[in-house]
Amino acid sequence: MPATLDETYDLAERALAALRTARLAATPDNIELWTIHLSGKNPALSREIDKRERRDGGVTQADADDIYNEFILRADLSQDVIELVERFEKEMALLTDAIEATGEKTAVNTDELQKVSTELKKSAVDNPTISALVESVIAVTKSVREANRQLENQLAKSSDEVVTLRQNIESIRQEAMTDPLTGIRNRKSFDSAIEELIAASRVKGAPLALVMADVDHFKDFNDRWGHQTGDQVLRLVAEVMNANIKGKDLLARYGGEEFAILLPDTSLENAVMLADRIRHSIEVRRLKKRRTEEDLGAITMSMGVALLREKDTSETLIERADTALFAAKRSGRNAVFDEARKTSEKPAKRTSAA
């Protein structure tokens, strides 16, 4: 039900108080961000704020900007694009059906005119007046037939253009669901997929596992080596993770340096084994700058794994995987934790250029 006037004032005051405590400016974006957070209307946004507070001891303005862009600005834009695409597709489908129906009707009418003209000509052999009239009808028929042929050609061309437009629409749809930096699925795509996979898991009675993964000390790494190198790290991590999944598995950039993997038909034990294999594959890819051969150090990841339960929602499943992830962080990082226990080994490192 709609909030009362007093409730809106209370929420605004709480948002301002929270910004003051965090030592953040009361800008429109910050106020909107904290109002949504404190209202509880966007659990994923709140979870991201809580995560940054636990990880960094507080939310910086840079954190707030990232969260606003990810959960408010880009989310709204992606939804607008997708809705526009869906409406356009419906209109194109209607247009295609109309084109096909018109083409079929035109062909039938042309054939009927030709038959009538032929029959009239047979019966008008001994009557010059009728014969002249038939010739006029045949001439009109030919003219109509030619016009119809041109119309059919134009309609066929339009049909081809509709097919091209549909292909372009699909490209737009894919772009809206893809992270531009890493080329894997984005948060919007993940949010949609997890709901679908949870529903499918329950229908089939099959397990569904979720792995939440976070690059260790990424902020320090980014500050030391620069954003371009940080972007290179994220692309490498996405590449390695993508190489280790298969089939119906879904990898997404969840936000910032955090990734998520949805694993249909996968037990908790097998999900943990996969996560640890990914963790090891990333750790051994020790990085060096190509130009200077400067050692950038090893990239390590902490991961949390959870399995879908009978009464789970997407939120509770993500929350348990997140809790396991933070347990791995607290243990010293570079580890995989499931919902109940730890499993991780730290093999010897090797060096490779990247």
C-alpha cells in the first residue's frame, strides 16, 4: 500500500541521517540510493551496500556511484531497452502476418481475373463489340497483374527487411544482457536467469547450485596498478571462469569484481569442486606487464557455494552463498566455502604473461 506522508518524511530523515553517518554528501543520487536501500524495495541493492560496508568498513562516494550506476541507472536503461524491443517485435510480427496475407490475396485475385478474361474471349469470337470489350478487360487484367507483381516484389522486400530488423533487435537484446567489459552475462541477465532456473529446478526436482565469487584485494590492486590493469584482471578472471563451465551453466558479472555462477543439475559437492578448480586456475595465472615484465602478483579469489532448498527464494539462495563467500574472506581469502564447511588447497604458483 502507498506510504503515508509521515512515512515518507521519516524515510527521508533516515536516509539523510545514514548519509551523515557515512560522511557522504546529500546529493540527489545519494538520497535516492539510501532511500531505496532503507525502504527495503531492492534487496540486491541493499545487499551490495552491506557487502561494501563489511568489506571496506564503510561506503565511499566511489562505492555509492558504482552502486547507483549498477542498480538504478543501468537497470532502468536496460529495462527500457528490453521493453522497447519486445513492443517492436510484436509490431513486426503483426506486419509480417499482414504482408503474407496481402500477398496471398493478390495472387488469388490475379488468377481469377485471368480466368474470367479467357472465358469471355472464347465466347466473343463472332461479336466484334464483345471482342473489343474482352480485349479491354484483358489489357486491364495485364495491367493489374503487373501492378500486383510489383506489389508482391515490394512486399517480399519488406519481409526481408523485417527479418533483418528482427536480427538487429536480437543483437540489441543480447547487448542489453551482456557485460561490456568481460563479454559475459550482466547482472540483469543473472537476475532473470536465476528465477527461471529456480522454477525449472522445482519442476524437475533437480538440484541447483550457486557460486558467488569475489576477486581478493581488488581495490588495492586497482589503486596500485591503475584501472586499465584492473579491467584486464576482470577480463582474465571472466575468461578463466567461462572456460571451466559448460552446458547450461550460467556465468555472470554480478557487480564490480564479483561474479556468480548458476549450476543446474549440480550437487553441492560438485559445485564446490568446480569452484575450487576455478580458484586454482586463476591463482596460477600470475600476471606480468607485457611491456615492462613487471610482476603484478597473483590473482586470488574467495568463493561461497550454496544449494537451492525447498523454501528458498532467489534472495535467500544468494544470501547463503554470500554468507559463505564472506566466511572465505574472513578465513584469509583465496578459499572456497560452502554452506557448512571449507574446502581449499593453495598449490604452488607459476608465472605467465598477460
